[in-house]
Amino acid sequence: MNHEVYTHDVPYEQIAYEVSNQVATVTLNRPDKLNAWTETMEKEVTEAIRAASSDDQVRVIILTGAGKGFCAGADMSLLSAISQESSPRSEFLFDMKVEGAVRADFQKKHAWLLTVPKPIIAAINGPAVGLGFVVPLYCDFRFASEKARFSVIFSKRGLVAEYGLAWMLPRLVGVGNAIELMYTSKLFDAREALRIGLVSRVLPEENFLGAVQEFARELASTVSPRSLRVMKQQIYTGLLQNLGEAFDLAIEEMKGSFGTEDFKEGVAHFLEKRPSAFTGQ
């Protein structure tokens, strides 16, 4: 497998980006601030994930945090400044420009992650609060360290359910659980997150990121990238469809699959009893 560290002419200030064994790892990198979210961080995360999305050497993306936290939410200095403005800024609310024929629902801040044609794993290594709670909701997997802690927090800041939280969270944990988390802004641990379905795995703190990367490498090397790309679109589009629409889309996509190289390889490697060699084509 190839191992390559991607760098840019202007190094990232608040994230780190590495590609190894077909897995891109995007790390929020303000550990002294528990990776509190800033405008600079948002721009860099967007750039890195878009780079990974268009890189043929990347099949899976991991989003994680440096140090002891995943993301403590929006940087308090930014919130403090906004709270003092007579006409509070609104740039955080703007839609995202997404290439291709993408429905307007997915051209929203953070929700655009649902259009990334590769699986995104949120590796939640520590506190995930406020905006740091919202962003992982738009990832395909949420894995938590046993040291992870979570809070919606908005009701304790005089804010509301931001960036589609009130739509996405009930679909992941159920309406009752979502109401409790949103109304109370309570702090809860990884085991509780697992119990309600917010995360799908809780892993030991020791070598947490290594374990997530191992899962990502296996996903990258054993299944069809094309299948994942299409199924991701089916899942999130399906949240906005009725059964008949989802069924008809599945039929069209099945027909399209039959002529692909990945379909031929999927049959061949099974019959020949050998490891798969999918190309994504």
C-alpha cells in the first residue's frame, strides 16, 4: 500500500491532513483549545475533505481531533464577539456550493458532507460539544473513544438547534432521545451515546485512532468504492423520498451496476476464492 503525506503550498494552520493506505485523516488541530471551531478551521476542513473527495488514492475519510478533545464547539471568542454586535454576522448560515446535480437540501452548511462520495468516519476521541456535536451527525460512521463526552449545549447558550440538528438527530437517536438531549443540553458519556444509537462503536482510549484507521483500511480494501458511493447517495436521498421513489431509484442503480468493472470483480473474486481488487469503476 502507498503511504503519502499530502502538503500544500500554504500549510494548514488549524488542521492536519494525511493520506495513508487509501485513508485520508483530517485532524482538527487546536488541542490547547479542545479544537474549538473557527472560521479558519471550517475553511481548512472543507478544503481537506474536498481534496480527499476528488483524490483517486483515497477511499475512506476520517475526521478526528488532536489531543484530548474532538471539538468543544464554536470558539468562545467568536461567540463573544457576535453577542456584542448590533447586527450579528450571518456568514455561518450561508449555503455551500456543491458541484454536480445536488438537491438544495444537501447544499447547506455541514449537510454538504452527505454529498461526499466516500465514507466519512467521525473518530470522536474526546469532548464533542455544540458544533462539535453537530458535524459528526453528517458523517457516515461515529466511533467514540471510551473517554468521549457529548453535549448539544445550545439551550445553555441561548441558541437553538443549529444547522439541521433538529432534523438529523431524531433520525439517528429517535424523537424522545433527541428532545432530551436538545432541551437539557446534558453532558453524557460514550456508553450512553452507544445505548441511544448516536455512535455505533465505543473503542478503548489506547490506540483509539489506530483502531479506527484499521477499520477504515479494511473498508477501503475489501468492498467496492462504487457500491459505497451509490449506496451513500441512496441512503441520504432516501430520507427525503417515499418508498416507491426509493425503490425505483434502486432499480435504476441496479441496472447501472451490472455493466461495471466492480460488479465483474465482485463475482470473479468470489468464484476464484481470492481477495478482491476493486477499482471503483
